[in-house]
Amino acid sequence: RKAIVEYSGLNVVALISTTEWIHHITARESIISVDSRRTPFTASGENEILDLEGDLYLGGLPDNRVGLVLPTELWTAMLNYGYVGCIRDLFIDGRSKNIRAISESQNTTGIRPTCSKVTGKQCDSNHCKNNGVCKEGWNRFICDCTGTGFWA
């Protein structure tokens, strides 16, 4: 699967469930693309300039979520899976950011200097409860609980 986040001033090179790197730079309008399905969105706020001085979350949410309103497309962020995949380069306003060094300074776990996918099937045994369907994910299994009345 390919996922691209296009955002003014933000250039991300990412790898998600594929061996093909994705590279994208865009203008003010923002777009999220997954498997070629593009969903445009506009940054909230009154300013015409995107504020890149504040906190930037890659695959996560702030610990304090009081008053945080998420679009329905991002509801799974509340499950705290975080970003699963690879990011090779991150540039903000044309400057390269060392994600590994930043994560180490913040005592973040799960960041590795290399990118490799676990080989073999993760769904060999049924890990899912409540009749959930096990699906292969990037270095993890995912339980699809659609129609079961349960979350995950």
C-alpha cells in the first residue's frame, strides 16, 4: 500500500507495506493518498501560512487529547498503533530533520535506523477474538472486527 501526505512546507519520503519509496512535494492545498485514492483537505486555522513551529506528530497524537477533534478518517489514531512503516527523509521548510536523533532525545521507542519487513505470515494462528478476521500488516497483524460489534 502506498500512502502519501502532501502538505505545504512538508516533504516526506515514506514506505508503507511496499518496497517502493514515495516522494512528494506539494503546494498549499493538502492531500492524503492511500493506494491512489486521493482525499483533499485544508489545514484548519485562520492563517494562510501553515504553522510548522509547533509540535508535529508522525503517526501519533498528543498525550493530552482534551478537546482534540479528529476527522472520521483518522479515528484509528485513538487506538495508539502509531505510524507503522518506514520514513527515509523528512524535510520541513527545505531543511532535513534527523527523525532518529529527535526520537532518541524524546525517549521515543520503536524507532530503528533501518527498514525491514518481518518475513513470514503473522496470521498463521488466529490472534483475533470475537470472530475478528486477521489481516497481514507491516510487521504486525491487524484484526478486522467489521460487523462484530467490537473495536479491535
